[in-house]
Amino acid sequence: MAVADHRAGAEPGGDRDVGRAGGGGRNPRLATLTDLPEIRRVVADAYSRYLDRMDRPPAPMVTDYGPATSRGQVWVLGQPVVGVIVLVQEADCLLVENVAVSPDAQGAGNGRLLMDFAERQATSAGLRRLTLYTNEVMAENIAIYTRLGYRETGRRAEDGYRRVFMEKLLRR
């Protein structure tokens, strides 16, 4: 869930299964304002690989995560932090506004862990649907989300970004 789009982190990118580096904490915890420097570092590191594909930085790289953190929408993984997920409850779904994992922590299931956490949060809130969006140039993310059971629901330009919108229906 941004400065660029006025939402806290948009294109869930940097979200390949992650998790070699970073210590302790296999359970996400609510972020605090003291986590903001680490959140910014994880997001910048995770999304930097897309800079050469886009004409502007990915929205999550220019997001101010302070307001979402204060609202209890940002969760972090690890100590030091190696993963971040921003979850926004909407009327009929839970929006995964951003998910990012440090590149040096990718490949050990941290991205999957964060996405599974989002599913549990949605279910515990009585929601049957998760939604997310990513940038069209982040084809590997679209493939990951498809493997996780998401389906594309639309494409459109929003705040200067070409976005792919996806959803996953959850079982009760």
C-alpha cells in the first residue's frame, strides 16, 4: 500500500519467496514508527530491480509508510526486518497493498509466509476475498500471484502507473 499514488505501497513487487538472511521472527508483527527506516530499506532494496523497466520509481519506493503504520496496516517480518506487508481492510475484501522482501532474504519462503498471513488476516476478519495490484512490467509478480491462486480482474492506468488488478477468493 504512496507519495506517488497516495496509497501505502502499490505494486507488490520484491515479493519472490524470500528468506535466507535476517534473524528471528517467522511470525509477522505489527510495525511501529521505529521500524520505518527498516521498512524503507526493505522496500527500496526489493523494488530497485524494477527501476530500469519503468519511467519513474515504483510507487512503493516513494511511499510514506508512517500513516499506514500508525493505522496498524503495516506488518514486518524478522529482526532485523526482512519482509514487509501492508494490509488494508476494505468493505468486502482485504487489500494487499504492498509486499516486499529483502533480496538477500529471498528464496526461503518469506514472501509466501507473508501472503499466507494476509489470507489468515482476511479470514479472521470474516472476509472471503483478497485483492492486490502490481505493475504491468512486473511480469514475474503476476506469475507468482497466479501460482498462489489469484486471478486477474482488470488492467488500467492509475496515478501514472499501468496496473494489473488481481483477486483471490478464500474458502471459509
